[in-house]
Amino acid sequence: MSKARQKHSDVTEFESADRVITEIKGMEIAVFKKDGSFHAMANYCTHQGGPLCEGGITKPSQLGDDGWEWEYDEERSCVVCPWHGWRYDIESGANVDHENIRAPTYDVEVEDGTVYVLR
Amino acid sequence: MWNRIIDTMAQKSASDTDSELTVVDADAHVQETLDAIKDHMEEGPAKDLIYSSPIPMSEVYGLDTGTPTYVYKSQAPEKREKHILDDAIALSEVIRLREELGVGPLVITPTINLLLPAVNNDQFAVKIADAYNKWIVDEIEAEGLPDTYFNILVPPQRPQKGAEQIEKWADNPNSKGVCMPLTGLYPPAGHRIHDPIYEAAEKHGLPVCFHSGGGAWNFPLAHRWTETYAEGSTWLHPTQHMTQMVSLMYNGVPERYPDLNFVHQEAGIGWVPYLMYRMDDHYLEFSYEIPALDKLPSEYIKDQFYFTTQPLGHTPSASDYIATCIESIGTDRVMFSGDLPHADFDTPEELSDRLRRFDDDTVADIMGGTARKVFDL
């Protein structure tokens, strides 16, 4: 199935929000703005269908060089599903704890102040 | 017996225990006593105190109610010369029972010393573990049979001493694993204090065998208010394993020791799928508290964990319940155990009757092939 540009949101909406959720062709899709880039993900947790992209944003935890102390993986950001806490990388859609679990992601294009999602 | 593979294995177990097609009891026992190991204990103040007590099971082990004596007294008295708890059931008796039931190789675990973590005095615990290991080595050599093996008993109170026991006995041809009793094990198995034991076991390629026990006061047993042996025994075995496995897993022990295998003994297998799926769910939900793992707990289980089947309990033999449990865990993860000579032992047929869904090779693995691999028999 070929993908078409679907208007999602205006760039100005991200001046006061880190994400915008819009329904496109029957699917709620969130666009996150992170470090100046835009990333789109389905607002649907593959666990039990929760509103994934309405959750908080954090970084995955990992062990430090001493093999004991907890620290954040500063290279990644993940959204936390508000239902059961499953966590998905904002850029790749992969569950940060199990790579076989993925939320659908979409390509994003920005032109003339409009954010488009390819779907 | 209904299955030709089991018929063949029983025949071979009775006559040729070196055959790859034999039934292995992955959790057999001796019933040692303090009297039995006395001559093997190092002289010194700890020994003097241990053996000066008129009630050592209470004063040394903190035992409240272990296996009640009436359990043994009711069992086929004409076949046993001695069957009361205060007397040792030595290796010769276990071997006689083995032959009677068509079981081949035995991997021996202690009985009284399943309570070793509950020994309140670390000096006693260290001396007892050392004496037991010397005693069981002598017992096996005295029997002169090449197919009787033991797990090295370690005192969890002093893990470095436990590592020394592993170093001491790892090269003994009959040592096949490490016995880490779970009765009141505290700190729990995942605490770093136990790392010397895991390190030594991994170094020598010995699986760490966790074995539950009863009758002591330590957390998480909460012995008070479990007024009968039946009440305590019913829940404490799976509870101990569940508590300790969660600690072991979430503190990253299998990740830190990727070449170390773990064996969970004497809680049966019904608890395993439940806990496995529950741990996976919790890991996906709370992984920010579990950064020590790099994959799902179930994936560690399928790589490094094994489970012995006894007690099967009153599970229906006409249904696929046990077979489904085994499939959930992994048919290559489960090993038959009889728990000889304890009163709640399982015969090999008790398990094989519940394996009708599996092919001959899988049945042979569960009944003995996997144990041969895990324990390098």
C-alpha cells in the first residue's frame, strides 16, 4: 500500500507542547518533538491497547560502569504507557526492554510550517 | 508400564547405570545427622559447643518441626531396620531404594542441612558444611559405586567459606553441583554477598542447586502460626523458591554469571510458569527498577535454569496438566527427581504417566538425559 502525506499538525503547536496527537485515517498518531526533530508513533500500546503516547517521557535505566549504580541512558528517550508502564523508544518505536515488541512508527515531513505523517 | 521408552529405561537403570538411557534422580537425599558427621568435623570450640547440646536440632539448627517421625514410622516397617528421624538414612539405604524403583544415577542433597541457612551461629554453619562434605565423600567412596554423586554443601552465612568448599571439592569426580539450601536464606539469593559462591561455581562449571526446606523460623517462612507440618510444608516450598528466584533474577545474577546454571529442587514445577510469566510482566512494567537484566526473565530461565519435578502432587495423570507446565517452561529445562528416601517421594512412573504427549526422545531427556547433561554425569 503506498503511503500518502497526511496533514498532522502545525509546527507552532509544538511551541507549548512536546507532542501532538491527531487522528489520521482512523488511527490516533502522536508526533513528538525531540531535539528539534519530529517522530511519529501510533497512540496504541501493543500490550493491551492503552493510549501509549499520552504517557510521560523518560530515559531508560541501565547499570553504570561499576555494574551496580543505576543511571540513565542519556542517548535515548522513551514514552511510558500510562496503563502498565511499558516503554517505547520515541524514535524507533521499539520497546526499550524487549526488541521484539514495537509500536508502529511513521515517517514525518515538515513543509511550510505543517507537519505531515506518511501513512 | 505403558511406554516402551520407560520400560527400556527402567531395565537399563537396574542393570547399567552408565547407559545414556537411564532414569536419573536429580534430587535424591541422604538423611545425615549430627552424630553421623561428628567424626568428620574439625576439632575446636565450635564442635565442642555443637556436641554439648542436648537438643541440637533446636539449639543448632533452630528447628521447630521438621518431617514428623510418624511419617517414617508408618512406612513399610518390615523393610527398614531404622526409620525414625533421629537416625541417619545413609547412602546404602538410598541405593537399595533406588534399585527397587528402577532409578539409575543419583545426585545427592543433604536433609538436615537444608536448614543450614537457619543455623544462627556462623561458626557452627561453616564447620557443619565442611564436615558434611567430608562425610558424603567418604560415604560415596565406601559404597564403591560409580554412579552416585553429590552437591557440595555451602554455608550461605559465610559465602567466602562456601567458595572455599567449592574449590576444595570441585575436582572430586563425584561432585556435580553446589547445594545452596533455601530454608530461611537471608540475605536472599540475589544479594551480592553470595557472589563468591556463584563465581566459584561458574568457574568450575557446577550448577547451583537451590533446595527448599522447612521447620525453621527465618523469613520468609514465618513459621509461627503454621501450627502443623502439613500447613507449613504445603506453602513453604514453592514460596521459598519464588522468593529466592525473584531476588536472583532481578538482581541480575544470571546476567552477571552467564555460564552458570541454576537448578530449583523440591517445589515441583507448577509454580514455574506462573512466576515466569509474572516476572516477564513485571519486568516490562518496572524495568526502571531492574536495569540488571538485558532480556526477559523467561529468556534467562530458558537459557540457565532447570527444575526437578518432585513433588508432582495430586496432579491429574489423565490430563495434560503436567505436560503443559513442562512445555511452558521448556521440555529441556525439566528433570525427573524422586526425592528418595523422603516420605513424599515420586516413583519414575508417577512422572512418566504424565508425559504421554511427548515423543520418546523428550521423555528420555526428562527422565534422565537432561540431568546427565546438567550434572555432567
